[in-house]
Amino acid sequence: MTRQERSWVLYDVGNSGFVMLSTALIPIYFASLAEPGSSVVVAWGYAETVASLILALLMPVLGSLADLRGNKKKFLVGFVGTGVVACAALGVPTHALAFLVLYVISAVMLNGSMVFYDAFLVDATTEDRFDEVSSQGYAWGYIGSCIPFIACLAVVLGGPSIGIDMMLGMKIAFLITAAWWLAFSVPIIRDVHQTHYKERVPNLMRATFSGLLATLRDIARDKRILLFMLAYFFYIDGVHTIIKMSTSYGTDLGIDSTQLVLALLMTQFVAFPSAIAYGRLSARFGTRRMLMIAVFAYFCITLFAAFFLRSAVEFWILAVCVGLFQGGIQALSRSEFGKIIPKERANEYYGFFDILGKYAAVMGTFLVSLFTQLTGNPSIGVLSVSVLFVVGLAFMWKMPEDDAR
């Protein structure tokens, strides 16, 4: 890879530390702050819903502004800086509600930075290498996230032997994760520069909203983009919901927290070679075909989680299966979208691309929380996710054959 490609990939390594911590340890830590008897799934699901909704409302406008010459990196730096500070500060609150508010801020900053990061793909490499470089980003992000996470586990789980309780251990873990995120943000800020952009115009805000409406019209007229985004809206909902709710779901089923964390760590190791392999297989079999395989696999994974997941052994099986397809479906979705959009409007398009994912995440986490609350059965909540993969697969199937990649 070129220096620019390597620097772009390294940001995935940096932010993935926080993604891993928020997937595995933070829900468990939140459970220790929550009122006894309250459902972790319900509270956590609603918090994720609020974070996704805020981001979905912000990103199209901010994405359009970031497309202007020189703006993309400024927005990336702002979101990364705020997110790092919020992550480091997560150890301060001692009340569950205050912790959730700070977590929502950090989650919004993390996912907002990912929109600008994704849009930098068109600046960091050439179109013929989008699949490969995007897959490398997810792959190294998975394996790289394990380093700070293992350090956090050592402090949290091994801390009592040297006089560090869980609360202090988590405070240290938040600091470790924030430092890791900041350190691996430096290369992309230093080496990757905005080469595709829109020129600045008078009446900036009016032009911004006019541009957003024009982009919506362009999306509606382009059948390839429209069908792909509709498919993405549904299937990425299921992917994000499984990522965000897996630990809290396992907690409600009574699975030991250590088993949950170690199984999710295994997911990262499995996802590393799988993401790279997926990027290379797409060159042989086509990106759309590989995406459809991954969506169907996730449908099967959801059924397994709803009907068979009852113990730590099944959770380990689930973790391995998710690892096989998680990196591939995310990396190829990102790279395929980059191929079919105007490069000079990448942030604007990725803003809409992200809003689909975030509104989908609103729908997915809300469905899990709602059906769990109504039925008192977390398995019913998980089962509701399967329909999203079916609908996503249907839209992907309708894409014209000559547009398949």
C-alpha cells in the first residue's frame, strides 16, 4: 500500500479500540451502574437509538459542508478531538443516566468521524483499489482493536489481584482507549489530503441545503444508487443491531461476563483474515454477489441467536460466525458506494449513506428493546431483526445485472 493508503487504514485501527470497548465492556460496566432489576437491553437500546438519531440528523448537512475545499479534515479533527475527550471522561459519572449522556456524546463523535473517514477513501486511493483498501481498513481495525482491549481486560479483570477494583479499572480502560484512538488518528490527519472537493460559493447555507435537495433528486433518478442504498438501509440495520446489542443480550440470558468478552475478542481475530479474504474474493466473484452471501449468512445467524443461543458455548459459535462475515459486509458496502458516487461530493453522499445506517440502527435497536420489553423475552426481540436481512436481500436482488460488480 502507499503511504496515504496505510495512513487511511490506521484510523480504523485507532477508532476500533473504542468500538470494541463499547461492544464488550461498556454495557457490562453500565449494568453495574444501573438500578438493580432494570433491563440492560432496554436502557442500552434506547441510548443507542438516541445516539443514532442525533447523528442521522446532523450528518447530511455536515457532510455537505465538509465537501467544500479544505473542510473535510477540519471536520474529522473536530469530531475525533471531541470524541477522544468524551471517551476519556466516561469514567467520571457514577450515576447510570449521566454515564449514558456522556456515552451518547462519545458515540456521536465516533460515528460522525467515520463519515468523514469513509469519504476520505476516494482521496486516499484509486477506484480500482477501493475494495482492497476498504477491506484492509476493517481487517486491521479488527486486529488492532484487540491490543488496547487486551490491555483494558488485564486492568479490569486482573486489577483486583493488585488492589484495583472494577470501577478504577474501567476508568483506566477509558483512558487507554482514548489515547489509542488519538495516536492512530495522527497519520490520516498528517498524510491524507482532500483532493476531491466542491468550490466555496456565496450564501453558503442556502447553497448547502440546495445541494442536499439536488443530491436527493440525483439519488432518486439513479436506479443503481437508489436500490443499493435501500438494500443497505435494511441489512446494515441488522448488522449494527447485532454488534451493539450482543453483549447486553448475553447478559440478560445470564451468560457469564468473562465468557461474553472473550467470545467477542475471538470475533475480532476471526474477522481479520475474513475481511481481507472478502476483499479479494470480490475481485473474482463480484462485490454484489459477495454482499448477498454475507446478508444471507447474517439472516441465518439471527435465527440461530433467537432459537438456539442459551449458553456460553452457543455464544462462542455465534461470535465466530459473525466474525466470518462482519468485516466483509461493512468493507464492501463502503467501497461499492464509493465507486458509484461523484467523488467531489463524497462527503455529501456518504452523509446520506450514513443517515441510512443510523436511522436503520434506530429502527433495529428500538425493535429489539420494544419487543423485549413487551414480551419479557429477549429472543423475540432478536428474532425481529431477521426480517431486515430479508428485505435488504430483496432490494439487492432487484439491482440490474449489468450494474453488478
